[in-house]
Amino acid sequence: MAFFALPAAVLSASVTAIFLLAGFTLTLFNAASKAARPVIAAGLVSGAVAAGALVLVLAISRRRPSSLDDGSYGEIRDKVGRAREAWRKALLERGILPFLREALADPDSAAALLSAPPAPTSRMPHLGYDRPGFARPDGGAHGPRPSFTSPDYSSPDFGGPDHQPE
């Protein structure tokens, strides 16, 4: 219900403005117009709906807690903070530090990671990744391309002069 309250308020306010503007414009041109009264009445009804939806929006917005420090949100915030710290500690101990130790123990392996990429062999740029299982073993040498012939869509009764029916 809360999801529909704000769009209903905006839509009803727009309809109110349109109906009231149209109704009062009709009364300007013809004071005894019978069409102006129902249009103005529809505008007033949609205005009441807009006011009710606006009251509902305000009531819903005041009912929600203003911050996560209130009540049970404090517990959740503490649990999330502890989980975040545990994740950072695990990332440091299991990811970053072993990598740095390995790089310090063998500086040549770290230098190999920083080497320049090979010169391009084709017009298409190499984006730095490759699809698994689609790389050619020769490194991209072009050979003869496979050919494809279209299927024969003729009936079995007629196959041309080479294929006479039985």
C-alpha cells in the first residue's frame, strides 16, 4: 500500500488541476454551462483523493524509524560491522599478504606480471582476456576456413538430371 500512495497522490493532484482548470474555463465562456459543473465536481473529488493519499504518505513516512540507531536496528548494525571487519581481516590474511610475500620472495615473478604486452598480430585489438576453450593453439594463424553448402530443398521425387526417380 505504501508503494502506491505517493504515485496516487501525484496522479490525483495532476488530475485535479486538469479538471478544475477545464471546469473553470468552461464557466468563463458560458456561465450557464451544464458541462462545467460535473467537470468541477470531478476535480474536487480527485482533489479529495489527492489529499487523502498525501495524508497516507505523510503517515507512512513518520512511522518509519529515522535512523538505524533505534531499537533492533542497533543489533543489526553491530552484526554487519563485525562481519565487515571479519571479511577485511580474511581478505588481508588470505589474499593480500600471501601475494605480497610471494612477490617479495621471488621478484622475477612479479616483474613478469609487469612486462609489456606482445605486439598486435592483427587489426583487431586484443582486449586482455580470452574466452575459455576458444583460443587457437597456433596463436591466431589463419588457415582455410570451413565451407558450408546449403541443403537441398527439392522433393525426393525430383532431384535433377543426375538423380532420376526410382
